[in-house]
Amino acid sequence: MSRSRRSSESPPEFFADRCLGRRAPALLIEWGWLVHVIGDHFPNDAQRVGDDEWIEHGLRRGWSLLTQDERISRQPVVRRLLERYRGCVHCLDSANLSTSAKAARFESHRRVIHQHARDRQVGFS
């Protein structure tokens, strides 16, 4: 259960779900976020990777999660993983956004999202 060792001043790291595509995380990176893209960690853009696997992969490394897939909030295994690794999932409230709007929505909540990650708040936001 090792987590990335970061000082409280260093920016938090995030793991972007495949459903966000590549452009939304790329925009966040351009805006100074530290975002890891799921396709860089799993073959075939993680097409055959279950939610529990990619989520644990990110949480184990101390990364908060970014998604638009609100259904994962109802999965008991995901809730257990969040408790185990003291992690947080940041989920868009609409999947019907353009790529740039997805990134902009996360960016507009940057201060709160980054604070949740630093504080290791557990759960969904």
C-alpha cells in the first residue's frame, strides 16, 4: 500500500480514465496539472481493463482519479479501494460535454480538487 511520497507543496498527481479521451487530460497538462493517462499504463488504451484494476493502479501510486463515469461510485469494490488507499475520484457531472469543456470543468474546480487530493479525502467529488 505504498503511496507516492510528496510534500504538501508539490502538486497532486491525477490518473485520467479512458472515457475522458486524450485531449482533455492533455489540456489539463498544458494548464499545469500532473495527469497520467490510462493508455500510457495499459495496453490497447486499457480497453480490457476493469474499473477496479485501473483505479487500484492509480490509487496505489497516490494519484487521485479523474473520470466522467459516475456509475463507478456505485461499485462496492471501488469504495473499498478508496478507503484502503485513502483516495478520491473526481467525476464530471455530465458526460455530454465537449473535450475542451471537460477539461475546463475540472480546471474551474482546480483549487478544490487539488485540496481534496492533498488532504487525501476519501470518496467521490
